[in-house]
Amino acid sequence: MKQFIEGSMAVSQSVKLCRPNVIAAYPITPQTHIVEFLAQIVANGELKTEFINVESEFGAASVVLGASAVGARAYSATTAQGLLLMAEVLYNIAGMRLPMVITIANRAISAPINIWNDHSDAVVIRDAGIIMLFAEDAQELMDIHPQAYKIAENQEVSLPVTVNMDGFILTHCFEPVDMLSQKQVDDFLPPFKPVVKLDVDKPVTMGLLAEPTWYMETRYKLKETMEDSKAIIEATANEFKKLTGRYYGGLIDTYRMEDAETAFVAMGSLVGTLKDVVDTLRAKGEKVGILKIRSFRPFPYEKIREVCANLKQLVIFDKSYSLGLGTILQEELRGCFYRQKHQPLVSGFVVGLGGRDIPPESLIECYKKAQKGEITNEFVDIRLDVVGR
Amino acid sequence: MAEQTKSRKQKPPITESLLTSGHRACAGCGEALGAKLVMDAAGSNTMVATSTGCLEVFSTPYPESAWRMPWIHSLFENSSAVACGMEAGLRALGKREGTNIIAQGGDGGTADIGIGCLSGMLERNQQVLYVCYDNEAYMNTGVQRSGLTPFGTHTTTSPSGKVSFGNPLPKKPLLQIVAAHNIPYACSATVGFPNDVQLKVKKCLKEEGATFMHLHVPCPLGWVYKTEETIEIARLAVFTGLFPIIEMKWGEVVRVRKITKERRPVEDYLKPQGRYRHLFVSAESKKEIEKIQAIADANIKKFGLVD
Amino acid sequence: MSKPILTSVGPGTSKVNKTGAWRINVPIFKHDTCNDCRICVLVCPDACITGEDSVYNADLNYCKGCGICAYECPVDDIEMQLEVK
């Protein structure tokens, strides 16, 4: 049944259907609607859960850690500064192999303070051993949360999963969403059975001190698990497709890539804009397509190489930039094709930082630029008078 | 409210301590003693979240663990918040009934870096007992000053020196800060009176809501005294009035342990500890002892410790 | 994938660590004036004193020789001595 709802409402309704046992809530723009809607859902008796208003995002992450440790399904949501404050705990959660789902409403990181969308917050925790998925629109947000729990709680994975959604663009915009039913989610997502948990009848010690003799092996196991999780992410998406007929990609998704010579690469809502751009260009005879990266971690090297086997060029539009290095997706994708038999050109454009609007015309300009030669780390639509050039 | 579950099967009395032997605490460690007392009073139907610090490090070097009940360590400052998550999780799963939940940490992890999360736990009045093991410095990292380091104490970051008599700042009134959150029960206790520790733990665990114990635990290494004197030193802290033993309900003092007959001057407590030896070297340094005596006198007056 | 390692261990695995090797002084339980007060059992930081019926001993595998039991025994039934190995 379709409803015309905000992205945040799609998230809340989806999380509700996943039957979380504990929700830790701390508000930060633009995530606030998610926790507010969930609070109202609980207040109306639509969801039986322990809804805890915590004292900070650090507290929120610690509460969901404790909840997962006793075998409860836990949920929280945050943004930029909150994600940074949670970061210490998120590394802890991943290292302790505790499953949970946290929605991140992507926003720029201060300073300067800016509450609008980019991906600089999401990427901060990319090395932690956390599975990172990026959703494209409100429908995907409805569909992705049960999948996120299923992946996280898979006993071969047992890791936290972040679902990334563009702040304001997806949190606050209304779209028609085909709502899942409780039965569909119950059939898809079984109850949480942890690999290890605190239990007075079977006491264990969790979170020990690992001296140099042991620490490296823990990281090795995490590395192994991240590799193994690729197949599980794919399988989960396919299983969901069987249930609902909807598919937003597994590790990646593609649009009009069959005979493409150039692929636009992006994560999140920008993919939607790019679909319009691709249709416009295709109508003019340009052979373009889209490589949507849905799973940022684990990074889907193999799948990317597969779909890019005949490409001349990848044109990346990245909403994050590693200062001192380069645009992150550009660096990761150049690495992806390093010394491969087939090495397409990889151009990197930085767009939309701090919520800067990304008109399709700008994207088409970038495409034309990239046709003339490989571009590296180019900031798009910069006001040269402001930066003093 | 969680659904009623069948009441937990009565377990046989413990024959082995829940904080067992083989841990790597220093000989005579007050915190090891304190934790043993707390765990054994709580019993095996207890889950514990512990902060980073001496207690966690000496008891859980992989793959050795001295704990014999469910136990988790996350970070330095969040044992209270983790315990809140455990408590909420068990409630949601209908397993809350009959299980004690304890969060514990040192003075640094509780009063300094952990005070935010602790305040949240108290404000939500979640049914968790928080035990603060106060050895008056960041001991695990090498005896650095914390918010609960008393006035005039030598630590590595508040050392005595040519122009310093040690820590110039007073001990943060942690128990009063906690009690001001209006929780059902908050108390101070000391390994100087070990039976009292266990009685108070049991008292805490009966309450419906957040409870707190400020537990004084001398540290032979950091305080520099002979290992066999741990309990004696703890008693002296009480008899001087420097560590008042009080109980507070809903923010008000309801009971104090008077020291009318046992009262001692602060020198008797300071002299045996190497961390205070800089106070005994000159007329000027001895003036600092007078200041410490004034702190003790103020405590005695405030809490009516002497009839 | 095999179960993840280092997430947890079972209870009480510290018993493999025989801290008795640290000792300089050893407690001698005289079994003479003992009145079963069990204060020694209560105050041992390493939980290594056990006994009943006025006969208590420290588990010398773990006793670190801190001397608290001897100090606190109200009837002086425990004495610390330099251990000769």
C-alpha cells in the first residue's frame, strides 16, 4: 500500500516493523524526525520497545552496545557531530562483534558548522569494521532496514550496520513509498539469535584486554568477516527482491550500463539525479550509465570490475573529500583498477559539500569536461571570487 | 512493563568467589578486595559492566578472566550507559526480573570522564547499581590526579615540588552530586568496614531505581604504604573525618557512621602514606596539614560525625 | 566462517595464572586461637582463603603474601613469615 511520506517516516515505519527491543534516541538535525516519529509510534502503543532518551550520542551508542550484549535488537540514529561523538563506541561495537543497525542522516562536519547534506560524516568510520550501506530514496529506506538487520545479525557476520541517507534531501522530502507489512518483515527477518551474549545461566566475559599476542588476530578475523559479508549482502538483497519484487542493488546497482562507455559513479540520493542526467544524455546519443555504490564497506571491488569491464571512463561525483589526499571514491576506484587488465580512466568531481545544490546542468558540464581528459579532485561550482582566485 | 517471567531458580550459595584468584592486582589491592566484596554480596544472578581501569585490566587479560558471572567491558567513560542498555534490553526481552545489574568504574572513569553518562543513568532512574571504586587517582595509567584526588595529595600530575604541595584542588563532592539527582539510595562505604560494604550492596540491589555506592579503596602502590595496612588505612580515613560514611535517600542524608569514640587527627592517616610525605618536611608544609584538618573538621560538622 | 575469536571467554579462566609465584612473605595459619570469625576469608583480595571449623588456610598457588589476613585476624592466629623456598 502506497503512502506519501517523508524519508524519515519511511525509516521510522521500517524500523518499527523490525521490532527493535531497545531504541536509544538523541536528537541532532537533520535526524530529529526519525527519533521523533519513533517516539510517537511508541507513545501510541504501535511498537513495544524500550525507548531511552539518552544524555548524548555517546550515551546512545553505549546503550545500544549494552542492549545488543544481552541479546536485544537495538537501534539508534545520528548525524555528523553525533556520529563523531559515537565513533569511539562504534569501533568498540565492531570490535566486540555486536550486531545492530544505526541510521546516519548524512551531514557536513563542522567546523564551520553546517547542517546540510554531504558524506563527510559517513566516511569517518570507514575503517572500523562496520558495514556501510547508502540508500537512494525513501522507498529504499523502507526496504533497506530489515535487510540491514538481517545482514548484521547473520551469525557469519555479527557486525554493526550503518544505513546512510542524505540529510534533508531524504530525511525531509516526501515521496510515495510502498509500505511493507508486519507480516512481510516477520517472514523476512527472524528473531535475533546472538553468537555470544551476557546470560547469568551461561556466564561469559566480554571485552577483554588483548595484548600484542592476540590483537592482530582479531583484526584478521574482522577482515575475513568483511570479505564474507559481501556474499551475504548480495543474497539478502536477492531474497528481499523475491519477497517484494523490489531491488535497489546488492553491493552495487547499475542503470543503463549494458553498452555504456562512460559510467557515472555516486552514492545515495545523487544516483536519482544522475538517472535523469543519463536519460537526457542518452536521448542525445551519449553512451552513459550509472554505477551506484550501495555498499561502501565492504568495498565491492570484484563487482565493480565486472560491470566496468568495457568502460572507457568512470566519472565520479563524490560528496566527501579526504583533505590532504583527494576525493575518496576517486582514490578507492583508481585503486580498484590498479594493474588490472582493463583500466578505465577515473575522473573525480567533488560536489554538494555542505548541502550545495547539484543541478543536472552542472553534472552534464562535468561529463563534457571529463570527455576531454581525465579529471582529478575537481571541486564543482566553486565561486572563484569568494576563494580569491 | 515487561511481562512477568517465572521467578529465577534459586542458585546454590557460591562456594567460590565471583571475582576469583589468579588476577593480576597488586598484593594488598583495595580495589580487588572491594570488587570481591561487591560481587559476592550481589551473587551470581548479576551482570556487570566495568569501565577501563585497574579493575578491568588486572582481571581480564585475554584469555584469562577472573570474573565468574556475566561481565562486559566497553570503554572508559560509559559503563553506566552500557549498563543502561543491558537493563533496557533485559526488560524488553522479559528477562529483567531476578537479575542484578551493576555498573562500576574508578574515580576517574566515574567522576571525570564518565560523569555525563552517569548523570544520564541517574536522571532516568534506571535500575542499576553504580559502584565507584575511589582510589583517588588514575592508578592504572600511573597515579595521575583525578577529580577525586584529595587536597594536598602528591600524584604524578599534581606532584609536590619546590613550589608545590601537591594537588591544590579539593575532592569533588561526588556523592552529593549523585544524590542531588534524587535517586532512591546513595551511600559511601569503605573496605575498612568490609561487612558494611556487603550489607549496603544488598540494600542497593533491593531498591527500584538507580543506586550508587562511593567505595573508598586504598591503593598500596599509588598511596605508598605497606600492603598489609590496606584496611587499616581505610579505617583511618573514616576516623579522621576525611571519608565520611553516609547514606542518602532521595537526596537527603538519612544516616551517618559517627566517629565520636574513634576520632583521630589527620596526621595519623597521612603519616603512613608516602603520597603525603612531602607534608611533613617543613613548617610551611605542615601548614598544609592544618588545611587538611580543616577539611576533616568541616566534614565532621556538616554530617554530624561527632557527638 | 569459524566463530569470531576474542569476543568472549568462559568464567574464571584466570585460575591458570598462579600468582603465588609473586610472594615474598607467606601467611602461617596457626590453627590455635581461631574462632571461625571468617574475617580472613572476607578480606583476602585474591579470594584464596578457605576453611571451616577453625581450620583455615590460604591457597598458596595464588596467595600474594600481602599480609592483610594476618593484620586483620582479631585473635592473632595468622603470622606472616619470610618464605623460604
